Amino acid sequence: MSSKLQINSLVLYKIRPARVIGIDDKIEIELEGGKTKRVRDKDVHLLHPGPLASLKALRDDLAEATEAWELLDGEATTFSGLMELVFERPSPVDAWSLWLRVADGVYFEGEPDAIKPRSAEAVEQELNVRAEKANAEREWAGFLDRMKARQIDEGDRKRLSEVERLAYGAVEQSRILQELEISASPENAYRMLVDVGYWAEDHNPHPGRQGPPTESPDYPVGELPEEERHDFTALAAYAIDDEDSNDPDDAISLDGDRIWVHVADVAALVIPDSEIDREARARGANLYLPEVVSNMLPPALTDRLGLGLQAESPALSIGFRLDDVAELTDIDIRISRIRATRISYAEANNCMAEEPFAGLKAITDRYRQRRKASGSAGLDLPEVSVKLKEGRPVIKTLAPLDSREMVTDAMLMAGEAVASYCQTNGIPIPYAVQAPPDEARSPQTLSEMYAYRRFFKPTQSAASPGLHAGLGLHRYARSTSPLRRYQDLLVHQQLRAHLRGEPCLPESEVSIRASQADEGSALRRRTERFSNQHWKLVWLKQRPGWKGRAVVVDKDERKVTLLIPELALETKIRVRDGLTLDEEVTVQIREVDLAEQTGYFRVL
């Protein structure tokens, strides 16, 4: 075969074929697609002298050159030399297919002027790599086909963890969604995982998105210290809580005209900077989800210290009286032991006409009136309990009960008593403060309460006592739930140190710890809010066509906001007819979108 460059020769220009169409001081070549170009002779490599009538005659098939590779036995050659080993009378089509074999890189490497056979080991390794790649591509194509058909097999679950990370908000992109031409978003990832059966239809993604631990810590719990405790075991104490509560941390006693609020003595076993303490501080509070409760403290500690869970319970008892103007007086705090009787709010409510509940209610009513006169919010918005039982959401309205009101006020009295005691004795603690609303109101209707709630600023921790506008208190400290909230536990640790004559943490350290706990608490509140909304919508999705009562609580030019008391659920709808604030309407569920956390209703 002649190696002379001539008209209609097949040449290699860069990595693609070209046909020579003119020769003078430069070479004129035709490229694929009909475009022409003038190049220097050193810019092209002759593959075949031709004649080649058209580049369209070339094919992308790779020539069979295994025998030639074996014959060369590692010796270098040129492209023309390789061509003579493979073909007797090669055509331009043969030449191009052979060059594609060389460029393929399995058996050969190099340029047309210097081609070297690769070693047998290198060839075997390359073939294995390519086989694996081809197999991976087939598996990937099969996977995408199954995704389009909304079907998965067990082997797909590992691959779908990428989409799960997007659904949880851990990443912003997904190759899988991109290949399926689906916009990358947590909502679209959620829909896909549900559609293909990776997640159950009612899967709650919000704990995964927010990231709080959903399992309780498991640390060994030490023994209670040997110390003197005031004996309150002869005084009736009632731990009043919801029926399904498993962490009773407060109880009430009436001793003449004195109220004692007994609180689980958690600080007796949770020492500052111990492993348990650091873990609780990072969590900030218990996480209450409809499907699970994640404690900030080891459950074994709750079993030991929860009031009424053992025959006798160690406590921190906070005593006080009310004077003629319902101000706290005669405040006394003691390390104690009690015998607590556990009862539910409903059981206590049936006994409100009997002692000691009647006496307790009379005192807490006076206290409530004082707070009301000081501007307490007094918002009576619907509340519900959302629980998961046997895999299905159960929603229970929390009806206003005298017993619940009594306990609430008793706990607020204890919080005010602790704040006063710590202020008087110079004990650094995190006080709970809340600035007053920009506009003071006395809401009466549901819409007025709904609007007034938005005027209030968040409660914050402060190193000094200050107004808590929502409660109508000039000093207050959260201190009655140390099993559930780290802020309360921190207060107890300071109180215990003071009562035992030991050094308290300095104010700067208390502020740091309170801020750390606030971060964890905020994360948990957000997770609880989103999760409760999710399961409310699941409840509706399980009841197609559900109808219920709703109240108009807000409106603008185009939409009204409805509050469904039975579900404590807000929704916005467009209405043609004018509706007035606090008007009651009947609504029906039209559609539920769990991915968007939205329920669509219509007014009947």
C-alpha cells in the first residue's frame, strides 16, 4: 500500500477522519459534516492513500486485530505495518476501523507512526475494567427503568440512599433525580421514595431533616448521695399528668394554707459536666414525637427519680403561701423525700370539689387573677394530642379542665418562687423573660386570640430576672420539669449547690450552658411541630372526604385562614362569598400533600 499523500486519501486530523481534497502549499481537507479546512501536512496522519469517495462510507466498527497483537509479541510497529498484518488488501473503510481499534486503547497504544502492543496483563486488566463498567451501566439503566416503572428490588435500596439524603435535606443534588429529569428538592425526593416503595406512604421525614437524636441516651446511673432529706412522706402529694405520661417530674401538696410543689431531684444524680449532663445539655429537652419519645436523660434515671414511680421519691420541694394580694410569701426550698400518688388530669378533675383539690384550686385561682391583672395573655387556642398507636395516628382534643388549669398555675407559682429565692440569695440561674407585645389587648374571641398570639415575642433566657409578659410575672424561672428540660435541671443544680453549701456555677458559665440548651430545645420544638403537622395530615389522608367545623380567624383580600379546632390545624382557602371573622363553617378535605405538608379544603 502506497504511503504517499494524495487527493481522496483518508487522513487522521486530531482524533477524527478527514478526506484530502486539495494539495498545494497546504493540505485542504474535508471534515465530517462537509466542512473544509486548510492545514499543514504535519497536522494530519495518513491512514489510507484512497481513493475515498466520501467520509459517509466509514463506519464506527472496530476491526478484529487480536491475532496481529499476538504476532507482534510486544514489538512496536507503524499503522501501515499493523494494517499489513491484519488485512491483505485493505480499503479506506478497513483502515478507519483498524485505527478505531488502536485508539480504543485495549490492545495498542501510541500514534500512527509508533504503535506499541500493550502487555497481556494490561490487556486483561483493561478488559476486566471495561466489563465491570459495562455491567455497571447495564445495572444503572435497569435501575432507572425500574424507577420509571415505580418498582424497586432489594438491591436498589443502597443506591436510593442518595435520594434519601436529599429528602432529608443533607444534600442539594441527586444524580438519580437528574437522570429522571426531576427537579432536585426535598419534596420531590420524598415523593419519589414513597412512589417507589422505599418509604412507607406515611413516612415522617422531619426528624431526619431536622436531625435531633430519636433514641434516648444510655448511660449508667449512679447511686443517690447519702444526705439528710426533709421527710414529707406523711403529706399527701399528687403527681397529676396526662394519662400516657411516663416522666412525672412534679407533684402538689396542700399543707394548711401552704402549697408545696415537689419536683424530681434530678440534680442529685446528674452532676454538672458529667457525661449525662453534657448529653442532656446538647439535647436541651425531651423530644416528643407521635411515634416515639426521645429522652434527654437515660430512661433508667427517670424510672428511679420520676415521682410516684417508686414507693418513695427523692425531691426538691418548693413551698410558699399567698398573701392578701396574691403575692408569694414565706418561700422555702428543701431537699426532701415524698410519697406521690399518680393520677390523670381527668381523674383529678372529677375530684375538684373535694380536698385537697378544692383548697388548691382556690389558691391557684387567686394567683391566676393576679397574673391576669398584670397582663397575662390568657390565650385559649385549641390544643390536641397526636399519638401513633398500632401504626395509625390518634388525635385527641385537650379539653380545658379545672385540674389542668390548677396544675399550670401551681407550676408557675413554683417558678416564680424559685426566681425570687435565687434573686434574694444571689444564685445565678437562667431566668425566663418575655418582652411585652407592641400592643396590649384583651382578646375574647378565637380570631382575636389568634391575632394577639403573633404580637408576642419569643421567651428568652436572661442572667437577671425580668418581665415575662405572656405569664404576667415580673420574675420567673423554669424549674418544675428537670426530667424533660435542661434549663430546669440547670436551675436545680444551682439550687442544690446552694442548699448544700457548695459553690455554684458563675453567672457566665450558667449563661453559656443555658444558650447551648436553648439551641437543642429549639431544634426539638421545630421537629415536634413539623411531625405533628405531618401526622395530622396522614390522619386526614386516611379519611377521604372528611368533614369538620372550622372557624375564620384571619382574612385578606384573596384568602381566609381557617382554624379547625378538632385538629388544631390551620389552613388557607380562597372563597368567593364573604366570610366574617369568627364565623363557623363546615369544611371538607379535598387533597392531602404530605410532601408539601399541606391539606386542601373546601367550604361546604
